[in-house]
Amino acid sequence: MGLIVKFAEPQNKNYSKNNYSNHDAIKKTVNYIFEGAKKLPKKERIYGVIGSAYTDASMVEKDFKKIKALYFSEGSLVKHIVVSMDDSSQCSRKLLEKYIAKLCDFFSEKHQVAYALHKYDSGNYHVHLIINTTGINGKRLHISGKDWALFKKQAEKYWKKYSRYYTYEEYS
């Protein structure tokens, strides 16, 4: 059971590589991940935000921008990470919720994080994380090579831990 963990590239050609700095970057990326989650059957839908009470992209954008305005933060507005899980088509909702929580925990102590579960045509799942680059303490999110390696290691560790225990058959 493997994982692919990567930074997502902006879909819009006006964005520079992995730099979501356009004024509408937050709303568009959050809307994209939430709408993708809503395409799943209701019992499989998992999406939300840590650090905001809303699941409407416009309101999430306002919450993210309040933090940015408070600290006069500029530059890239969000980081977009995708974690793809091999052999995940039979995973239970309980497993997926626990796993997504662990992924969010890596960033959510200091940053707002929007998350959503999507599904490939193969039936395997992937998780989108949209992270506010301005922390609730005003510090910018800088993911060094060391931090990125640690995140990937933790993502793999928790996937191995949870994925061997739960299937849809056990918790449907």
C-alpha cells in the first residue's frame, strides 16, 4: 500500500508554478476541492476546514483573508497538497476520517486547513489539503525539504497503521 504525496500545480495558466497568489486563489482552490467531494455518494463525502466554521468557499476565503489582513501578509495565498492512497477503494469512512485528521494535524496547530476527499476512476481515494500560508500567529508557512520529508514520512506511517484495519464491509 503506497502513497503519492505532492504539491498540486495550479490549474490556471495565470498562476506561476505552485504559487497561488492571484486574488481569487483561495476561493477557487477551496471551491474545487469541496465540489469534488460533493460528487461522491453522501456516505463517502468528507470535507471541511480546520480554523473556520464554514464549508462555503466564499466564507472560507473570507476567514483565510482575515488572518492575512491581520498580519499584512502577501505572496502565495495557499499551499495545495494532494495525498493519493493506493489500494484505498475498500477503506471505511472511519479510516478515511482518521487519516485525514492526522494529515491536517501536521499543519493545523498554526494554520487554517481546508480538506476534501476525492475519488479516482479506479476507485482509489486522494485527499486535497489547502493550507493558509499565513499562520494564526502571523508567521508564513515555509515547508523546507526537511519538513516535507517529515510530512511524507508521517503520511506513510499513518496510512500503514490505519489501512490494515478497516474495510467498508466492516463498517458499512
